[in-house]
Amino acid sequence: MNITIDLKSFRADERMALSLRAIYESYGYRPYKMSKFEEYELYSSNIDFLGDGGVLTFTDVNGKLMALKPDVTLSIVKNSKGSVGTQKVHYRENVYRRNARGGSFKEMLQSGIECIGNIGTVETVEVLLLALKSLSATECSYRLDISHIGVLSSLIGDDIAGEIKDELFTCIKRKNAGGIIEIATVNDLDIKRFEALAYAVSLNGNALDVIASLKEIPYLSACEGLNELTEIITALNSLGYKENIGIDLSVVNDMNYYRSLIFRGYIDCVPEGILFGGRYDDLVKKMGRNCGALGFAVALDRLQDLAKVNYGDDNALLVYDENMSPSEIMNAADGIRKNGYSVEITSDKEKSSGFRKVFYITQNGVTEDENA
Amino acid sequence: MLNIALPKGRLGEKVYKIFEEAGYECPSVLSNSRKLIFENEKKGVRYFWVKPSDVAIYVERGAADIGVAGKDIIEEYSPEVYELLDLNMGKCRMAVAAPKTFKDDPNRTLRAATKFKNIASKYYASQSRDIDIIELNGSIEIAPILGLSDVIVDIVETGTTLKENDLEVITEIMRISARLISNQTSYRFKNSEITALKDAVAKVIASKE
């Protein structure tokens, strides 16, 4: 039996998962399937990479402390140990963590890619291009904002650490220019440097314009990161994404792992970021492989309300008389299905609300309820 | 159209006046009706009144593009929003206060009554102090008087309430004022409107200093 699948009947997140898979595979990324569980030790030794989302643990039958994976990247990096050449993989996996607002653990569906190996400008442009194509697949207005930890480090200088650094990063994430200046004042730090940082963090707009403004900041005159950004942005602009890329230094994450590129994608119909990625060479090195790594994840769970599917447009109810045989009922239901309806069968004569069509099957055959 | 969440109450009304002066008026906002949403299509703004502690939630979740929230709420709930401007209004401080007779005994767990459990926890963690947080929703000052707690962590404006209850400030944790906050997605897709409003409001505030 041939079944025609209408993609419109899928939820937005399900449709997206299928579209993303097609996009990633057309660029040679191979599907990667992993186990739901990992040994807890993998996460406890890389807790900085995970942030404060927590890890859900349990003891396995052999007494080992296991975890429901809170992250996909760590598993892929662990398994790439010993590989040679560049690995390009894509995945669609559930992860288990608390959301940014705290609260209880949640199952979150993510789709994404990882590129581990020899990462040059071409590979970087390809990953960012795939990020842009992923956002574009939502069919909403979209924007990919790129930041560079190297640029931020040049602005901040080397002597900021500990609590002050944490406070500073909170202000950077919130674009809180006043807070950045206050930290410098309270801690007797170089005000000029922090004014430059506050200005840089508040910049937002056309990527090349922002880079031009950043280049005028004295602390960034010899910053390699800006040249790297210029090269990447110029390539993406010429591929037709000028209106969809921005530079925004407030897009930051944990500095211990991200040393260069870091990016986040937004669409106009979801009030928070939906795509998160960056370059995490240090994590790969820590796990025993001396190469580059770049990837991103799309939070599919944030897309499920994008387009409400209007259930009930093509549904029908077939109410059967209990004297009818199962095969007669099944055949009658199939007959209705052939007319394009999804058919639910029931013997409950009271159940008719919420259906576009209601049919009855009795010894006299199938009749349609004209009043339904 | 910019959706703006204002905190219900005296501070919200003062903030609206600043927005009005900045060119974003919507006169019906101050009418004595029970309406909660007011719109000036010509100016491209829609105001709505919400509970002050809820402003950050409306903005973070995108029901409002921008809003005005106290620094205490931003620090307590850490919403993922942008903090674009200090409005220099609604100034007060978050402080630890205790009865005048209080003597800290580092040998025992300190009991702290507060509405702001995250701010209190973070502050005492930075002091490496073991504390027992007693979460209350109001009349915090009464807790040490009745022996429910040793200290309180609360907002202090003039200090009159503390004085009347024989309490005094021991430590100031942070200074608080009203902030203009923005949703992260709105900041990107309505950037020119948000930036224009922020700059106009900043100008009015600077002229008053």
C-alpha cells in the first residue's frame, strides 16, 4: 500500500528535522547515532563546557555512574579520538538538561553538525553557510550573529580573572555598557579600555560596518580575530547572505573552550536564540586529538509552536455498529481514507465533535451524517 | 509597533512621563481606567502595565519587545535580556540588615530571611558563609524581631521601615535602579526602533541630571 505523506501534517520541529537532515547530507555530512547514556565521568571532567544545565545521573547495573547525555558534542569528540582526516557528521538527538531559567530537567531535541579535523577558512565558511541555511529552513526572517572570543580577549586584556571576569561576562552578555564601566570603576581598572569594551559590545548591525568600527579601536589595531572575521564575512556576503549576518560581541559563552568563533542564530518568530555554535579546538585537544573543531546545534524544541497544524481539517469518524465484523469495518474505513481523510473508528455514538465528517456503518452500509 | 511593558505603580508612571518627553506619548496610559493595554499607532508604541516583578518575564519571552525592570529583579531572576540603559530612577539598595543588638557568630549557620533568595545565596557564597535562607513574600522586617531569622536581605529605600523596627543596615550588597531592558530577538529584528527609543530616552534622562 502506498501512503502519501503530506509534510504539512508534521509539526514545525518535525518538518525542520527532516529539512535539516537533507541540507546536511547534501554537503556530505554523515548521520551520527549515539547512545542515550554516557559515563558521568565524561561530563564531570568537562563541566565548564556544559555550563550550569546540570546532568541527570543514575547508577548502571555494574555500579557505574551513568548520565543521560546533556550534550552531543562531547560524545562526538570522544568518539573521534584516534580518527584521521576531517570528520563531518550531523545528528538529531535528545539531550537532557535544565533550561536556562532553571527548573526541572527537560528532554530537548537538537539537530546539528560537527566538523572535526583540519579546519581552515573554507571549512569555517561552509559550517556558517549551513547555519544560515538551517535558519532559512524555518521560513522566518533570520539572522546569524557572530562573535570572536579573540577580539573580546584583546579588548579585556590578560589580567582579569575570577569573580571580576564572571561579572564582566554577565555584563557583556546583557549588553550592559553601564555595568562594564562600573566594574572598571569599582575595581580600579583601566577605564579607557573598558569604555572601548562597552562601546564594542553595544555595536550591532551590518557585519562589515561593525568590523570597520571595531578596527578603529586602538586595542584592536593588530587583532588577528578581526581579519579572520573579515575574510569569513566577505565570503558569506558574496554568497548572498549580507542581510542575514551580523557581528555582535555580546554573543559569548564559556571562554575556556571557545577561543575564536562563536555564533548564535535568531528567527523573528521565536523570542530567543535557536542556533548555537562555535569553534572548540581546546576541547578536542583536551580529549586527546590535536586538531580543530567547529559545529552548531539547532534547538528544535523551540520551534514546535512555529506553525500550528490545523488538526481536524481532514479527519473523519466512522461509528460502527457492534454487529458488524472487523473486516467490514476496516474495509469501510479504507474506502473513506481513499477520499483523503484520516479515519478514526469508534463504537461510541456520542463521539462526533471535532470531526469534519462523521460516517456510520450498519447492516445497511456506510452512511454519512449530513448534520455533522 | 514596539510593545513596551511598564511596571504598575508610581515608578511606572514616572517612567512613562520620561517616554512621553522622549516623543513616545500615548495619553490614555495615565487615564484612570481598568484597561491594561494602550496604543499610539502613529508613534508605533503599545504600552501595557504589568506587575513590576513580571516585566522581565514579558520581555524575555517576547510578549514585550522592551520594558522597564528593577536591577533587583534582573539579578534575582537572571532573565536572558539585554540591559540597554540605566534610567537612574527608582534608586535604592539591596542590603543585609539586622537588629541593632545583632552580633554575628561565624560558628553557626546564619539564618537570613528574604524575598531575593538568589541574590542572598550568591552574596553569602562569595563570603563562603553557610546560611539558611528563609524565603518570605513580604513583611521581611518582622522576621528577626520574632526570632525567625538573624538577618534580612532586602531592598532599602530611605531606611525608615528599618529604623521603626529597630533594624540597621550591616552591609550593602548592590545599588538598584530601574533599567531599560530588551528582548534579544526584538533587539535584532526591531533594532532601529529600539535604538531610536533608547537614544531619545537617554537624552531626556541626561537633561535631568
